[in-house]
Amino acid sequence: MDWNLQMTMARDPVCWMMVDPKTAPKAEHGGETYYFCSRGCQLDFEDEPERFLDPSYKPEGAHDMGAHSG
């Protein structure tokens, strides 16, 4: 991925997809702006923001993005 493009992307806190903040649905919580891949993820987040912001939360089927094996 182009480094400049990567710097302008945001991670959907519900499904962890990378989204373009310029065109993505968004919601405010705790003074922060969060961006979403779809209205569905936005609504899920608005219903339970603390669930998705919990450090132990991982979307179903997600891999640990910070872990490296080997």
C-alpha cells in the first residue's frame, strides 16, 4: 500500500477494515471521531461503543495485527 494513502486511512473499530475518513460514515465518542466501513458498523458502535473500544475486543475472525510469528 502506498505510504501516503496508508497515512490517510482509519480503522473501523467494529470490523477493523481500513476506511477512507473523507467518505466513511463517522461517529463521535469521548471527544474522538471514529470512522466506519458501513452504516451498520456505525450503528453497532453507537449502540455499544465501550464494547468496541475495549482493548480485549477483536472482531470475529480477526488476527492479532501486532503479533509476528517466527
